[in-house]
Amino acid sequence: MLIVKVLHLWMVVSWFAGLFYLPRIFVNLAMVEPHSVAERERLLLMAGKLYRFMTPIGVLAIALGLWLWFGFGFAGGWLHAKTALVLLLVAYHAYCGRILHSFRLGQNRRGHVWFRWFNEMPVLALLAATYLAVLKPF
């Protein structure tokens, strides 16, 4: 089970790297001048590749987390709270996909400041999930 735990942590760290960086690309996309087609296309390419890369990593992180959950049992309210956070992160990930699609269509209406705040949400979720997993407060 320790190997599963190591793999789970590895996938979680990798998934969060994507969750941290993709919205940062959105900040840059929101700041691109309308005449900077090459810059916009380059950022869209980067965002698309990152999203396609981080999606299976997120799936693996969740699958390994479920393996651990079923292997150790359904003990503690902290685990249910952490699962709720994971579900919120899945929704955040999916919403990032929708945002990327809106940028591709040229339909984004949000500014770079909004994306800067949006970029902070996974940081707070990681703090909460780490707190729950390490301290198991309830």
C-alpha cells in the first residue's frame, strides 16, 4: 500500500502543477493585445497541451486515492471532507476546460485580474486537503 500512496502523492503533485499553471496561462491570454495573433496562438497551444496532459494525471490521482480509501476503509469524517474538496477540484478542472474553449472561440469576457483571483483557488484547496489528510481533525 505504501507504493500506492507514493504514486497517489506523485499524481496529486503533478495534477496540482497543472491546476496552478493553467489559470496562469489564462491570465496571460486575457492580457494579449488583439493584434498579437502569434502570441495568442502560442498561449492557446500551451494551454491545450497542458490541459490534455493534466487530465489523465488527475484521473490517476483520483483512482489511486480511491484505491487507498478502499484499502484502508471508510474511516473518519476528514476523509469525507477531503473527498468533497476533490470533487470541487474536479469541477474546477472541468471549468478550466470550458474557459480554454471560450478562449479558443474568442469569447472570453473576463479580465486578467479575475483570472489572477481564479488562480488562487487550487492553492486554498491544497492547503485544506493537506490539513485534512495530515491532521485528520475529525
